[in-house]
Amino acid sequence: MTMLAYFNQIDTRLFFFFNVHLANPLFDILMPFITDKYTWLPVWIAAIVLLLWKGGKKGKAVLILVLLSVVLTDVSVNRLLKPLIHRVRPCNVLQGLHLLVHRSGSFSMPSSHAANFFTLATIFSAYYKRYQWIFWLSAALVAYSRVAVGVHYPFDILVGALVGWIDAQIVLLLLSRSSLKKFNPRG
């Protein structure tokens, strides 16, 4: 058995564990809600308003970093990695899964949801350490929801989370080397 076949076998077993064996009526309601991008729209609007209105210079800097990080993450995931890896979503190839949302025709690896939410968690946690547990918990819930609803394998989520974290670290590193060092959360 090749390494790739072994990897896919483990990932498929993990997928069925999380998607089928852990499925329950509560998750059937919560996970589609958590995974829906429109659920988070009011949260992001409120965050933008708070950063602009009450955040001062720091809030505006965070908003700019968040936007740069999400753009970098979106490009690296959707324009580079997904077409390069070319992995088909589990909902389009597996039988007997617990599908809670519509099937998507786009590729699976890495998860854009996980990447974007882990990018956001990384940036927000760097500046608002007191609330970082909320950011990381939100990112983890959204990432897990993608497996629970049947549209991603667990390794898609892990790779997405890693890509999001790395992209945010790149943006924070570029900030530390720019003329805007005073906004660097690392001093």
C-alpha cells in the first residue's frame, strides 16, 4: 500500500468516526448553523464596527491585518493549494455518510473555512489575548463543523488550520519588519 493510499484510508476512517458515529440530533441542528457563512456575518459586522469605533489606532491596525491575512489565506487556499492538491470532497465520493448541507463541486483540501477562521483566531489572539479562548474555540467549532456536515475530511481541516495560522504569522512577521512596528503585538 502506498503512503498516499494509507493516508486516505486513515482520513476516511476518521471522517466516518466524526461524521457518522458522533452524529446526533443536536449536531444535526448546530453544525449546519455553525458552518454557514451567513451565521457569522453579524459577528463580523459587529467586530468591524467595534474595531473602527472603539478600537482606536490599534483596532484599525488589527482590521487591516485581518483583511490582509484573509486575502492571503483565500488566495493560497483557493487559487494555489486546492487546484494543486485536487482532492475530491467526501460527500462526492463516499457512500453512507451523514450529509447535512448541499454538495459542493469545489475541491476539499485544504478547508477554506478552517484556514480563514484560524487566520482570524491567530491575528485577533495576538492583539486581544484576554479573549483568545473565544477566537480559538470559534475556529475549532467551525473547522469541526465542516467534517460533521460531511464536506471535508479531518486532514483537510488540519491542513486548512495550519495554512491559516502560517498565513497570519507571515502577515505578523511582515508587520514587524515594516514601518508600522508600533502596532506589532510582539513588541
